[in-house]
Amino acid sequence: MNKDSKIYIAGHRGMVGSAIHRKLQKEGFQKIITKTSKELDLRDQLAVADFFDKEKPEYVFLAAAKVGGILANNKYRAEFLYDNLLIQNNVIHQSYLNDVTKLLFLGSSCIYPKLAPQPLKEEYLLTGKLEPTNEPYAIAKIAGIKMCDAYRDQYGCNFISAMPTNLYGPNDNYDLETSHVLPALIRKFHEGKLSNTEAVQLWGTGSPKREFLHVDDLADACYFLMNNFNEKGFVNIGTGIDISIKELAELIKKIVGYFGKLDWDDSKPDGTPRKLMNVDKLTNLGWNYKIEVEEGILSVYEDFKSKVF
């Protein structure tokens, strides 16, 4: 990418898209194209076709998606499959039709089988059954990877894919019905602190292990891949280090300053037992994460307090 390249960020208001936007601005890019969902519904085939025909972006970061935690994934199964397929199909196909130089498709670590060996290597894709609670979302993301590969095979498109681990950071979603675990814990402990409750109820057993990557590190990795990776398949983006949900809860409890008890509701689902990424492929390309999880949560909590309360 050159500093005068026209770059379209699909989903620039979301946590991932906004981080990519900040990264590109920091690097001095001037011709960044953004559209809100009200200005451009990426599920609308004709609207997306008109947009690409008019704007002719040279590079595309496909960060737009319908996302959520276990509750939202399980409750809105049809929407998570339908909406995400529409979004990625429209953007990827129009990128081909309008001669986009390069596209980066962003997926999720939920594409891997529920009981895949740990840490998760890229080659484990489609080697077993998916986690049932987020299967529709995972299937959509797998389709996106395969679509990029198919357009590369048939049309020679330089469309690449990256699969981030669990993310957190500025512009995260703190709605307890649709959020992921880390922001949900921040909000629960903060509200528990304000109301001085004796205990905070948490889902599951706390035993699953998860890996967490600050979204600014993800944006840095995406920028790196857009400049240095041009191959079929996909690349894991993560830290290669995980933590149990119980350990995460204790860490956030300490950072927030909540002194009550943790009440684990084991009638609620845990989700996949473990999701740790093997990041050797990305590390060998020359990229490593910078923000440690405690440092990242501290900064995120300060941002949360300043904007929400």
C-alpha cells in the first residue's frame, strides 16, 4: 500500500474496523473510505455494487460482521449466518468485479473444531465438529475464507484471510446480552462495585481457557499482513498465551476494585473448553504482539469509565 492508495474499511465503526482506521491514520494514509451501516447496508447487493463502482477502492479491509458472545450467537442463529454471508459475499464479489488490488478478510478463532488439538494450527480447519453455540457464525466465517481462496484460484485475486483470537479494546460492546466475556466481566464488576453487591453472578464454571489480544495489536497485524502476506489460506493472529476465565475474572475484579464474591452458574454453557492459537506462521513472517493482557485491561477500563459512566 502507498500513502495515496484508496483504502476501504468495511465496518469502520466497530472495534476492529475503528482500530484499523486509527492505525492507517497514524501511518499517514489520507484516502480512507468509510461508510456507516445507515449510509451503506452491506447486505444490499445493489447498494454494494453501486458503492464499489463509484469509489473504486484499491485495498479493502473486510472487518464488517454481525458479532456477539455465546448468548447472542445462540439466540440469533439465523441472523448470524444470513447477515454475515450476505456481507462478505457482496464485498468480496464486488472487490473482484472492480479490480481491487488486495483484500483482507477477517474471521474468528471459532472456525476451529470444538475439540481440535491445542494450540490451534491453521491446518486444523474442517477436521472436526464445531462448537454448537456459535456454529452459524463459524460456518459463515469458514465460507469467507474459502471464498477468498476460490476467487484467488479462479480469478487470480490477491484476497487474504486472517483469523484473530478473542479481542478487546476501545469501542468494545458492553451490552450484557450481546457482548463477549471480557467486556461483560468489566461491566459486571464495575456495576457490582457501584452498587456494593455481595456477589457477581458469572456464566459457566470458569474453567475454559481463552486467549486475548488487544485490538490495537490486531490492527498492527492486519497492516503488517496487508503489506507482507500474499498467500492462499489464512493466518492466525494472537498472542499464543491463554488464561482461564476464572483467572481472567479475578484479574478484572482486581483492576476494577470489586471486593465481593464470584458466583459461578454452572447451569450456563462454558462454550469451547480451550481456544489457544498457534501463531508460528505469523511469528515466522515477522510479527509479534506488544500489549500484555493486564496492561490492556487497565487501559480499557479507564476508557470504559470515561465513556460509559
